[in-house]
Amino acid sequence: MGVPNPTPLSSLLLLLLLLLTLGVRCYARQVHVPKGPLYRVAGTSVSISCNVSAYEGPSQQDFEWFMYRPEAPATSLGIISTKDSQFSYAVFGPRVASGDLQVQRLKGDSVVLKIARLQSQDSGFYECYTPSTDTQYLGNYSAKVELRVLPDELQVSAAPPPGPRGRQAATSPSRLTVHEGQELALGCLAQTKTKKHTHLSVSFGRAFPEAPVGRATLQEVVGLRSDMAVEAGAPYAERLAAGELRLSKEGTERYRMVVGGAQAADSGTYHCTAAEWIQDPDGSWVQIAEKRAVLAHVDVQTLSSQLAVTVGPGEHRIGPGEPLELLCNVSGALPPPGRHAAYSVGWEMAPAGAPGPGRLVAQLDTEGVGSLGPGYEGRHIAMEKVASRTYRLRLEAARPGDAGTYRCLAKAYVRGSGTRLREAASARSRPLPVHVREEGVVLEAVAWLAGGTVYRGETASLLCNISVRGGPPGLRLAASWWVERPEEGELSSGPAQLVGGVGQDGVAELGVRPGGGPVSVELVGPKSHRLRLHSLGPEDEGIYHCAPSAWVQHADYSWYQAGSARSGPVTVYPYTHALDTLFVPLLAGTGVALVTGASVLATITCCFMKRLRKR
């Protein structure tokens, strides 16, 4: 009986089983380069990657690069190899030796061909070849990509400043001086004539003053990306968000950067950098050219370095009631008040010998609105601007209390985003002494209790006689009465309380009486005042004194105190009537009542005398 012939399918299965048994595997070597064509610009660099996969042999593969020029598409020119240093053709030898052409290994099976500076004759097809390490010749051992070198058509320059038609731009970078708080505006012209579809990105950068220009020293301010998005460098992001930094495109080739509210840190050399981008066949955007132009050297003049304040005229010596005028001049290379800058000016006064700038007298704020400082309300004081930078303080009627050292304080503000003001500088003038003659008023006061002794339920009359020496005509007197209450035999440590008084205008002023009863104050003579406490009670006990004051009225109808005094103490003690002690029960008998009343009266008198001695 014969053996049957095997079928074709069974024969194939047997062959595969035999190959697997013998350990034979199948390979299909593949070499990969980017899709082309790749467009790059003469004078720039290019990197072309190449890697191999599904190969047999060691993990580190070798690579050889060839070029095919358009005029000889069948002729291969050896460029560089990873295993043979003598591989390069003579046309490429010097460039390989100088490093302009080099191959860099990324991994064992991946390299990149780098051309540092492209030339027009570098256009052509580039082939990446991998010498075989496989046991069988399977798959793809090389791959080609086309590179086309375009002429450099990118142009970047500083935009000429606005001016009359026909004005020529300066050949060297201009030097701009900008006041702090003003706008800094710079223009840049950028265009390309490349025939291919490309995009431009434009960036404005700043280098520190006197620093060499380079990528390491150039700090980006703001840029317009290739997708038309506006982005700022890290230090300027907040200002871009606040609207203080703007970048716009005007026309087809003009770009304009505006920095609002210039600061001292904005000083430096500004540059415009334009980059040209093209989209490769794989969809990615690649920068193919970049150029930079110096726009201007910018100096930001800070207000603190320019603001100066002077005052005049010199030392003042005036009499009371006379007008006092002081002038303040703000100087320096300052921007005029307006949209970018604002100023406030005020006067401060410190009493003679007192430290510090003193208290505010009057000021004009950034809107030109005047105001008076604490303690000057109700007086005729004017603060006004009399020239472009000259301010005047006028006190219609000076007082001795106005004597002291005056200083003018000026503050400069810059306007940020919107209407927000930021204080940028302040300066004080030298001290200006002002002397106001004293009135020479001397007051004396003598007070006493009429009758010497007062009993409960009666009216206590306290008199105060005032004597005056010196002073101007028309001097008026005022007097007030004050009391200090005893607490457990001692005087209170608190302030004296006002009981009542008569002002310089003859108007009575009533305070708080300790006993809560009626009070009357009156002028009984040109220099004599009287206080009456009606229905005297035990709560009215205390030490009273009279406090006269002298007042002068000036031409502006304001009053000021020219002198004051204080009388000696007057003790008010409400005695108890002797008959009041006799109201005891009649059952005790008249004799006993008399003895008891006498004892009580003696005890009260004794205690009162002890308290007087203690005081």
C-alpha cells in the first residue's frame, strides 16, 4: 500500500514548522526620514533626522548620507558617514572638517544630519543609507527627502518716527528720553518676499543698558506669534493684562508697541526680532529665518530724580493780625500735568523747635481742589496756583500760634491702567522760619466767695476780678468757672469740670453743676465776673477757680486767644444751720435737744477744719 502525496497547504505548514524549529526569523529593515520637500532659507541651519527599524544585527547601526543635486539627479555625492571619516566627497570635505556639516547620533539606530549654514547649492535630495547587518536582504535600506534652499527675503528695520514727508530716518539707533509715567511707543518694519506661504512673528525685546546684545541678555517685552496671538514676557505679563502694554499691526508691514506708564526699569536698548515660519509636510510649523534690528536706546527720566521744591521769600517776621504769604515753586524736567502725570502741593508747619515736618496747613490735590488741615477749619486761609508751577499759601490774619517752621511738600503721581494714580515721587522744601510777634497780654485773676460762709439752701456768689496789662486796642475778656470735687476727703484726680462762663462775645455758656441745681453767670463790671449757685446743697462742695482769657479779633473777623490766667482756689462748703439740728423728738426734752444740737454742730465744724488742714 503506497503513502499518499502531501497537499500544497500541508507542505507550507510543514515548512513554517521547520523554520520555527530551526530558529529562523523574518526581518524587513525600514529607514525613515521626514516627508518632503523641506523648505529652508540660505544662511540658516537645518537638521534632517534618520532612523532605522526592524533590522537584524547589533543595536548600534551605521549611517551614510548622500546627496543628489537637481542638475545630476542620478549622481550620488557622499556627504558624511558614522563609520568612515574619509567618506566625504571633496566638495563636502572642508565643510565637514569645519563642522558646518556633521552627523550626530541620537541613539544606536537614530541620527541627525546637521548643516549649520545653508548655501543655495545645498538644494537637492538627501539620502540616508544604512549598511546591511541582516542575514538576508529584506526591506528598505535607504530613504530620500528633498531639501529646497530659498533665498533670504526677510527684512527688519526700525520704523521711522512720525515727521514731515520726505524726512529720512537716522542711520544709527535713536536715543529717546521718556518721562516716568508717559507712554513709550516704538515701531518696527518687518516683511518677507518669499514666494512660499509663510507666516511672520514679531517680538519686541529689551536689553539692559550697556549690556551686549544677544539671546542671553535680550528680555522679551511682548510679541505677536505666527498664529497672531499676542503674548508678553514673564516680567510684563501683568502689564499686558492691565492694558498698560499693547502691540498692534498697522498695515502690512508696520508693528507698533506701546508701553504705558513708563517706569525706571523700562530703560534699556530695545530691539525688534522678526521670524519667518513655514509649515512642513508633517503639519508642524518650523522657523526658517530670523532677523533683529535695534530700535532705540531709551532713557526713562524718573520723577524722583527731577522733582525739586523751593520756597520764598526768606524768613518772615510779622505782627499778629497781619497777612502771611508764602510761595512754593515746583521745578525740574517734569511732564506737564494731564493724562499721564498729576501733582499735589501742600504746606506743613511745625512749631519752633519741634521735630519732623509738622502738621498740614493747606493743600491742593491732583484735581486742584483745596483743603485745610486739622485745626485750621474756619480760618481765612487760601491755597492757590498762581503760575504754571508756582503755588501760594495766604493766611489773612496771622496769630502768634502760627509761628514756626514751614515746608512745602510736592508729590508727583503717574497714571497706570485706567484712571489709577500711583505716587512716583515726593519732595520737601527747605525749612522757612516764620515769626509772629506776641501780643504781650498779661492777665491776673483774683476769686473769692462773697460773704465767706454759705449755708445749705442759700445762694453761693463767687466773684472774679481780672487785671490786664498790654495787648492791642479792642481786647476782649472771657471768664469761665471750674470745680474740682472731693472724693473720700481727697480731691478728684480727674480733670476739672466746667460750671459756667461768659465768652468774649458776651454769650453765656453753662456747664454741669455738681449739685444739679440752677446756675447763673454774669458780667458785673468791665473786668468782673460772678458765678451764682442757687439752692446750695451738699453735692456742690468743692474747690472752684476762675479762668479768664484775652481774645483779639482780626480783620477777617476770626478770633484768637492772646492770653490766659487762673485764679487761686475758692472752697465752697455748704454749712448746716444750727436750728436744723434742733428738730429732734420733743419727748427727749428741750434741754437734751439743745445739748445734742450743740454737740452735732461742734462735730461738723471740727471735721470741716480737719479737712481744710489736710488740703
